[in-house]
Amino acid sequence: MPIQQRLVNARGERIAVVAGLRTPFVRRNTGFKECYATDLGIMVTNELLNRLPLERSVVEKFIFGQVIQQPDVPNLAREIALTLSMPHAQAYTLSSSCITGLQAVANVCNGIISGSISCGLAGGADSISNAPFSLKPKLIRTLRDIWRTSSYSRKWNLFKRLSRQDIKLQQVNLRDAMTNFSLSDISEQMAQNFGLDREQLDQYSARSHQRAELAWQQGLMAEQVMLSHPAPYRHYVIRDNMISEQINAEYYQRLKPLHSGRHNVVTAWSVSEPADGAAAVLLMREELVERYQLKPLGYIRSFALTGNDVWHNMLLGATHAAAKALAWADMELSDIDLIDMHESSAAQILANLQLFESKRFAQKHLQRDTALGCVDMDKFNVLGGSLAYGSPRAITSLRVLIQTLHQLQRQGGATALIASGGLGGLGAAMVLERE
């Protein structure tokens, strides 16, 4: 493993995170029910750029993520750039489960390091409310055959072969494609494999909701979450609406496990819920920051993108990626002032925290002689996580990035570690620094 990763361009300039902004994250069919991902992406990008004293011509590249694809808009990033009168910007769209946002940031970083661009925008948008429906393959083939034949009796005979299930519309598939595991399937598997009980999962989920609600009450989210006025412009969306107001044991202990079985422990309370939302982050080489007299949120010291097994404990990507990001930053966990990890589920978080402390796992899978270390929970997900805020999959890791940098500045810390895992056995992590 390399001793150190140097995220600087040929002039020795670092990559600055100039600004970041997101919409509220809202439950499907609520505040953004009439907004497509394109609408959300345009809204947040336009607002972010309006807040900065920059000519839009400075932004040379758009890289946006979208996990829930919009069939009639195959390149979300380009649509946003064109709508905002920025045709000069090269733009493309990617999809990489819950690490999509950090993948977009990493790709912009690579462009700045190579010298091909000086400033780029990474973002993401997803709308679970407007997720597309599709026809089943058998129905498509049958309709083609019906269209091609001229015999009405033949058309009728073909149609009669279709069952009710054949003509049922298919909703968007949020399962892992290879294994067909859902998030709850994987979470239950990890809970059993890591010896996690129902009380541990419920209490961690309650912690996430409590901290997220407190962050909103204290006004800590106002600077990073925009007041949204979505089309058709009849109402405002002010804040995240998935944070539970019933943060007590009586509320969540009544929920039944999502899977039948005597020893199953994962409930809807302990798994993150899909949501609608969008986010954007502007990155720039260091000299440009000084030229425009900007005050960046921080700098990216290292990043790592990883893959791991999908059949057993799929959501361990955060640990794999965190180990590499720390090594490439030439740092240890004890050097970090703030740690934030995307919460796919309570089981995923608690399992990864166990592995941070496992010397055996470090030696076998992380090419380390010692464990990453014990996570100080006073530094961990201090403003709550995806269990409370919800998880628009293309954006959720961007929320972590934006939220962590704001909190790092607020508390006067120097460094932070953020990490995320996703379906497909994917992981992403970054070490961030203020100065």
C-alpha cells in the first residue's frame, strides 16, 4: 500500500472544497413529489452558484450522480449545465449506489490534479417519488409479436398467453443486482454474523434521530440546507421530514422485524429509507481560491474507492475504504478530530465499528499489522446520520461531506474522516482537512 497519496496538481496546489449545499431530504410523495431528479439538481446547483461571487464560466466540469435513472434524461449533468446556461462545461452522469456522491467528488479531484480543469462541480439528484416503471420482458416481446402480425386471431391468441403477473408494471429495483439482496436482507445477515441484538440496533437508530433533531433545533443545518421552492411553486420545503418525533423505546419497540423468523432483529426503524433530494459541491485548485478571495470549507487530503465481497456482509466498504484513505493520508484514526459514516442501517454501522477494532480483520483484509482503532463515539456521527435524514442514494455521501466540513469548522477541528459503503460491495472514504 502506498505510504502517502498526494492530492495536489503539478504546481503543488491542493483541492479545496469551496462550498456545498443540499436540498432538504424528504419522504417519497411529500414535498418533492412533483419534482424529477433534473428539477432538484437544477434547483440546488443554481442556488449554490448564486451564493458565490464567481462567473459561471469558471466552472469547467459537471459530474453528477443519479442512482434512480430517469429514462428520458440519460445525462442528468448535461441537462443541468445547459439549463443553467453553461454549455461550455463538459458534463457526465454516473451511478455507484450510496457512494455515488463521493465518486463524483473523486472524479472532479482527478481532473484538477491532472491539470485538465481548475474548477468543477460534483453533485447528485434522486427522486424516489418519480421512479420510473417498466414493462416485463415477456410483455414487451409479446407486444412486439402482436404488432408484427396482421392476423387479428393471432393477435388475440398471443395476448391470451399473458398472465396477470406478466402485465404488472415493474417498479424501480433497489436490490443488489448480483445477489438480489435488499438492504434489509444484508442488514439482517450482518446483524446475525456480528452478534447484534434488537436493543443495540434500536438504540443506535434512536441516537441518530436524536442528534439530527437537535441539530435542526440548534440551527446547525440552516447554512447547508437550502429553502426549496419546488415546481409548480405552490409551497416551500424548509427542512428534512424523515426525522422521527417519537424517539422513545415505546415507539420503536412496537415495530416488527422485516423478516419472519424467531431471531430476526432488523426493523424499518433500523434501516435507512429512500428519499428525494439533491446536493452540489464546488471544488477548485488552491490558487484560484486565493485569487477570488474565497473562504473554503476545507481541503481533500486523501480519498479511496474500494470493492469487497457481495455474498457475505456486503456493507463493509466503509472499513475497507477508511483504511486506505488513512494510510494514504499518512494518518492514524487517533489523529482524526471528527468521523462521519453513512448509515445504510444500524447493523451496518455497528458491524463496521467492530471491524475498526479488529486486529484479525486488519491483518487478513486491510494489509495492516494493527487494527484501525476504537472509534470515539463523541466524535462519531455527531449530528446524526442517514437513519434519521433519509438516504437519496446518489446524494447521501455528499450530505456526509458537506455536514462534516461545516461541523469541523464549527468546533475548530483540523481533520475529519468520512466513509460510506453501498450495494454492490462498494466503499468510499476521504480524509478532510481545514488548513
